Amino acid sequence: MGLGSQMLSSRQQVVPRQVECASHQGLAEGRVSQGAPRVLHQPDDELCCFRDLEPGAEHHYLVVPNRHIDSCISLRKEHVPLVEKMVEMGKAVLLKHHVADLADIRMGFHVPPFYSVPHLHLHVLAPASQMNLRSLYNYGPRAFWFITVDQLLQKLNSKMDQPWY
């Protein structure tokens, strides 16, 4: 096993611990808009949702699992229901904030090492058609470090119990 494989293996670990939303210090305090409500959607046992500190669109939210998962490359096929639930919560928050055109959104994850917080979080942005150049650089279709939900689900569904990355 080469050094690259060893490094990848260490990143793929999913730590099976439950934490409350407030325990996501990097996300709950460092990446959330000051003065905005911290939790935008009723948290449940698995997820919570925050407004991003540096929004890439008029609506930019982070959907975060309570269970620690390092990043999207830690995910396996068994995590498909979690990712789908994250998407559902992201869409619910957009609808709650009167975003009517769910065809004009971007949802996805930054691929390590191009992420700011070592805890899985789904970026939910709308309207995608009005994202500025900086946002397109970070979250747009040509950003190779940003994988959309559809791309991730396709990769996860094509693998058995192996990491997709």
C-alpha cells in the first residue's frame, strides 16, 4: 500500500459519535452569518442547517449531519439515505425562504483538500443563475473541487461498500 493509499484511508474514517448541533463549532460559530438565526430549519437527530458566513448566492445554507463524518470522500453507498435527507432539508429551507425555482439551485460538497471545515456539510445555493464570479469559482460547474449532489449520488450508487474517491 502506497503513501497515497495510506493517506486516503485515514481520511475515509467515519467517526461514529453523535454530537448536538451546537457542538459543530467550526460550522455553527465560524461559518454562520453573524446576526442571522443560527439554526434555520428544525434540527432532528441527524441534521441541522445554518446560513453560510460568506454567502455565494442570495441564499446560501449549510446542511450538516450531527454525526461526525470528515468529508464527502468518507462516504460510502450506505450513506446514500443520509445524503438524500440532506438534500431534502436543503430544499425545505429554500422553500421556507420563498425560493420558488428549485431548478435554479446548486447543491454539493467541496472535495478535500479544498474544504474549510473537516466536517461534512452540504452547500445549498440559490439562485445559481445569479452567482458572481467568485461564487462560480468556488461552487460552479467548472470547479473541480466541488462535486454536486447528483454526481456524488451517482458515484456512491455505482460502488458497493468502497469509498467512491
